[in-house]
Amino acid sequence: MAAGRRVDRATLAISVAIVLLALLVFAQLGSIPTDGGYSAVGPRFAPLVVGVGLLAIGLLLLRQALSGGWREMPPPPDEPLHAPSFLWIAWGLALQTAIIGVVGFTIASTLLFMAVARGFGSRRLLFDAIVGFVLTAAVFLFFTRVLGLALPASPIGIV
């Protein structure tokens, strides 16, 4: 470490936590059964990729923390938290969580998209609803039809 550079403690703590999480992922790989499969890529592959990614990110972040942190970062703004934006997004998440089992993934996630867009300052309600529906319907169809994973469908049975 060069003289005069300080260790960025927050970045150091986050990097150590990420490296520990990667090690936990690696430690748990052995508990995933691999017998009975016919594919060259078994059930351990995705967790292994996640573990390698976490380890790489954690080590890069550790290097950054030990070299003094982010030197090219602009100073943080002195602006206070914009409470209405935060509340729109928090309300959207709470609403989605509360209604996803009743109205399904697509409708609940469309409402979440609309709330987040409103939190970011959009006032185009119909446009946000259309874009949110198209995006969440595409995600729903990809997960249910391509990946074969179950997501809560709407009561009328379509997306």
C-alpha cells in the first residue's frame, strides 16, 4: 500500500463479506447431489459459477479497499433523501408482495413497475402500465415456458 493512502473500511468490510459468502457457496457445493443426471452440466454448475463470480468480485473489491477506495468518485451530493420517491418504491414492493398470490406475477409486477417509475419521476401512467405489462409478461413467459419454473399466474389463467 502506498504511503498516504488509507484503507477504505466500508469497502473492506463489504469485500470480506462477499469473499466469505463465496466460500460458503463453495462449502455447500458438496451437499448438492449429482447422481441420477444425464446432462454434462449438473446441478452444481450454477452455484459454482455464482461462487466463482462472488470470489472474483470480492477479491477485486478487497484490492480496491486496500489501495484506498474509489479515487475517481465524485463527492456525495448534499441532497436529503427524497421521501416521496422512496415511499413510491417501498409501497410498490409491499403491494407486489401482498397481492402476487392473488392477482399473479404479471399484474403484481406491472404495478411494481408503475410505482418504481413514479418514484423515479414519471407521470405517464398509461405508458408505464403498458411497458411494465409487456416486460413482466415477457419475463413470466420466459420463466414458465422456457425455464419451466412456476410463477403465480393471474386468476384468468393468462400471463
